Amino acid sequence: EMQLTQSPGTLSLSPGDRATLSCRASQSVNINNIAWYQQKPGQAPRLVLYGASNRATGIADNFSGSGSGTDFTLTITRLEPEDFAVYYCQQYDSSPRMYTFGQGTNLEI
Amino acid sequence: QLQLHESGPGLIRPSETLSLTCSVSGVPISSSNYYWGWIRQSPGKGLEWIGSVFYSGSTYYNPSLKNRVTISIDTSKSQFSLKLLSVRAADTAVFYCARRLSAAGNFDSWGRGTLVTV
């Protein structure tokens, strides 16, 4: 069973800082099937990156993603106040079809 | 513009069956370009995928919930639905419906979610 482990659990930074969030999979993942979501209190998750490094519609260019195999990273340069949220990574297995989420990283001011 | 809206009871008793509906507007639910899914989030916890449905009615479920879950689609009403049997307190969660593009492995649009308390 696939597991995604995100680190750190909480990341405390200031506006203008650089944030690096990690997602480690228990098995190798197809890079096309890795996504990152942002969730703010009381809101639904919002797709940030898909295919590990492609920004979703409306996502600022200070968000970027990288990685391969079992290790993936979401990087946010020059943090803006609105970037502080919980971030989840997610992967999709095509056989058997299954979606798995990481436990989240709380990016706090 | 795609909109998804979840509806259903906010409060349900243990052992009952939870029924939720997601109404889709702005895009054709019967398009082969999309899958439709349910995801839940227990209070203060992370996200858990429940299951997904294609316009044809084909479904696939999270193995951990498969024995209690049924997802169906009604293209004439532009809705898809979730039934969760024999609910217990641990099923208390915000339930989201979401869309997945067929060519992708992620959910690009989400409803606002509905809180269900058991």
C-alpha cells in the first residue's frame, strides 16, 4: 500500500522567505501522477501543482515543484501572506486505481 | 465555469446510511474527459479519497471503504452521489466532491464541502 510522508509537519517562516516542502513516497511514483494542493482554513483544497512541476491555472510563478522516483519537493520562493496554508501532496496509482494523500505540511507565519 | 455543490444531511445517527449528492454545472457531466470523485476530511485531519465514478457508471473505490461505499451517477440530472453504509463516529468529516481530468491523476476542481456529523 502506497504511503506518502510529508515533512516537516509544521514549517514556520516569514513573508519573503523561501519554503521547501518535502513529500516522500513508500514506492516509486510516476512523476505525471504527483500533485500538490493548498488548503486554507474553512476552504476546499486547491490544486497548486500537477505532474510534479506544472503550475495549475492561476497559481503564481513563485511556486515550483521537482523530484522523481520517491522524493518530491514543493518550493515557494518569496512567501506572500496568502501563501501560508496547509499543503498536501497526492499521488495516483493506475493499477489498482487509487489516490493517496500525504498528511500535510502546515506552513505558518 | 465548473461548479460543484455537495448536498445532504448535516447530522446522521450511527448505523444509518449516509447519502450525499454532488450537483455539477458549467461542464457536461457525461463527458469522457472527466472522472468524478468523493474525498473526505475528518476534523483536524488530512484528506482521504473515497471513490470515483465515470460517466458510464464505472466506479472504483478506496479499498479501506469499499465494503460500505456506493457511488453512482445520474447524467440526466448532472449529479453524482455517494452512499456510505453503517456510519459511525469515525465517519464524521467534511465530504468534498471533485473533478479529475481523464488524462490526469489529480483533482483540479473541488466543491466547497459539506460537514457530516455522526
